Amino acid sequence: MPASVDVVVPVYNEEAALPGSIERLTGFLAENLPNRWRVTIADNASTDDTGAVSRELSGTYPNVHYHYLPQKGRGRALRAAWLESDADIVSYMDVDLSTDLNHFPQLVEALESGYHVAVGSRLSPNSQVTRAFKREFISRSYNVLIKSLFFTPFPDAQCGFKALTRQAARAIIPSIENNNWFFDTELLIIAAKRGYRIRSIPVKWDDDPSSTVNITSTAVEDIKGLLRLRLGGIPRVPGP
């Protein structure tokens, strides 16, 4: 029997983007993913009408679930949604759907074939990326730093397009300290250093010019997180 899949969409103040995003995502999954699936909107303390819009969407689409968290933090939203999920595979993608959805079945297939974690990569040779030079430079520099510090096998830690088995999630996530943007990187570093098999998939990715992510504050958080792991050591977690 094919594995069941939970697709988490973490959101904060996304009332405008959600309807189109969920319509497009559910339509794609219905036509292209043979697995049993559901979409979870993980709302981390939105202050606009994201909650009302999400509840309406969950009433409109039978496979859409709404999960509210009273505190901000993308990592916090993923932690809660993934650990509470009973799906065989847990995943997430950004609400802007910048990564081509045609790559999503590849993530699922990688996990069904024996990998523990599958991630989209914008920095692989075969990836197709449309992004401003500044963001591209920062992203490549950051990932070079990760490799220099931890000798990790994955080329892109930050792409908002990831999936892992339920077993891997439940083993690794309790040891992740960060609840914000560094959550992804911390997850991958722990997984790689503790023997979990990671599959990186080149993707087609188009930058969202309306993104509200603060590059400077995110970069500072990331550097602090890398230093914490480098100086404090990689947490010990149950093996794969």
C-alpha cells in the first residue's frame, strides 16, 4: 500500500495568498499523487484573517486541515504539525509554491524507496532557478559555510520543499532547538551526522518578489545556530 502523506503549509498573515495556493496545491495532488494525502495549514499566530480563510478552505476541501498555534515561528509550526501527524510521510512547502509542484512526487518516491529525508535543491547543477543575484549569493555562501563546518552531503539546506518519514521526524525533531528559520538547517545537519539517508532533488524554483523574509535577521539567526551546533556538538538521536 502506498505511504500516506501529510503536506504542511506553514503560514503567517497569508490571507491573500492562501485561497489560490490551496486550490492549486490540492488540484495538483488529486491529479498527480496516487498516495492518500491531506494538506495541513499550520497557522503560527497570524493577526489578519488567515484563520477565517483557513477554516473556510478546510470546509471547502475535504482533504484540507487547519492547525492553529498561538506563537510565531515556522519551525514551531512544523514541529507541532509533523509530530501530531499520523501520516507515513510528513512534508512541507512554502505558501507561495515557488518550487515547481511536479517535483513533489519525487520527494515521496525517494522516501518510499528507502531514503529517510528528501529535500528540494536549488543549488544542484540541474536546478533551474530564477532569483536576484543578492539572494543567490547569500544562499550559496551560507551553504558553503555549512559544508565547511559539518562536511554535510546536501547542497541546499534552505529550500522550502522537504519531506521525511514519520519515524525520522519523531526521532530527530525533539532534539531541534530552533523554532524559526534555522529549523530546516538544524534538522538536516542532525539527520546527516546521525546516519539518516538524505536525497537531494534538483528543482525548478522561481523567487517570490513579495517575500517578507528579513534577510539580515535570518542570516544572523542562521550563523548563531551553526555556531551553536559546531561548538556545542550534534545532539544524539535514535538511529535510522
